[in-house]
Amino acid sequence: MPRKSKPNRECAEPSLTFAALGLSESVLRAVEAAGYREPTPIQAQAIPLILEGRDIIGIAQTGTGKTAAFTLPVVDRLIAGPRRTRVLILTPTRELCVQVEESVRNYARFAELAVAPVYGGVPLEPQQTALRAGVDVVVATPGRMIDHLERQNVVFDDLEVLVLDEADRMLDMGFAPQINRIVAQIPPYRQTLLFSATMPPEVEALARRYLRKPEVVQIGLR
Ligand code: AMP
């Protein structure tokens, strides 16, 4: 799956290193292996806040480096923790689900983390087997996630971080009821990160409902 254009550097901050953002050693090694020399603006702004445990609204298009902006600090948080499902990333489409899952795998390559992609249009059983074996991170489209929750293939009792990626697209695709059902199964004391290219009133309402004192990180025009 081709991965779009280069990150947008129009509003680059004074040059900053990934190490200065507070990421740990094994994540920094993965960043180096990926060939990234410096954080993009959204990464420079979002990563320290996410590492602090803040809720975030990231208004950023694809191509800004937004995936790494949430994936790197999330992987950082999982390192050395117990093997439990601690992170759920919801994405609108199967394609994005696969891309985000690849990013997580890539940035977790020096950490021992298990990741399961969960999307529709393919048999349920292999995903069920992966989930039941125990994973640290689930990357899912909302409809298929509900199927697995109904079968109790995974429980979110220990979930620490919820990421809503491309929230505007998820709402456009009519996933609001599924998102609500999924979030109802996640402990309220969690970190929630919402990324969206646009901020229509529906996305603002979603953010108001699920985020706590979010910091808004915005790249490009609103
Ligand atoms: P995204 O906005 O998440 O779709 O990312 C766009 C592309 O930028 C992906 O191919 C990433 O691998 C790449 N990328 C992300 N962060 C950086 C960085 N700091 N330096 C160079 N490329 C990056």
C-alpha cells in the first residue's frame, strides 16, 4: 500500500531531535532505522504531550507524520509493561488499519510487543486466534471490533490509551454508534487521542464526550 506524500514541513519549528522529545532508547533506534532525521511539526508538538499522559486533539492531514506522532509515544508507553491489551487504535478503513498496524510494528521493532489488526471483509477466525493469544495493541475498524467484543475475543478492562484516527472520516462513514459502543467498554481513566483532518461540529462533540481537558495540536489550516 503506497504511503502518500512526504510530511508537510511548511511550519517547521527550530530543528529539534527525537531524543529531545523524551522518547526512550528502543523507540529512538526504530526512528533511526526508519531514516527520520527530525520530528515533523505535529510530532514535535504532540509527542511530549502524549508522553505526559495528556489527551490530545490533533488536527492534521495525512502526510504530516501524524501516524508516528501518536504511534511513537504509545509504543514508548508499552515498553516493559505487562502483556495486556493496553492500546486500541480505531481507524475508518481496512487500508488505514493495515498502514497503522505496520507503523506500530515498525516502531516497536526493538520492543517485544504484539499487535493485532482487526478489520472486516476477511474471515474472523485468524483475528480471533490472535486476539485470544493476547496482544498489547489492537488496531481496528469499528464494525469488526464490535464483532470481536461480542464474542469476548478481547476485553478492554486494562486499556490505557484509545486513539481515534481520522475521526472525521469515521463519522462520515456512519461509525458513531459503533464508536460509542466500543468506548462504553473502555475504562474512563484512560488517555484519549483524537486525530482528524477537519474539525466539524460532530467531531468537536465526539471530542467533548470522550476527551478530558484535551490539548489541541494543529498543523496547517483549520
Ligand atoms: P502520515 O502523515 O502519518 O501518513 O505519514 C506520512 C509519511 O511520512 C509516512 O511515510 C512516514 O513514514 C513519513 N514520516 C513520518 N515521520 C517522519 C519524519 N519525522 N521524517 C521523515 N518522514 C517521516
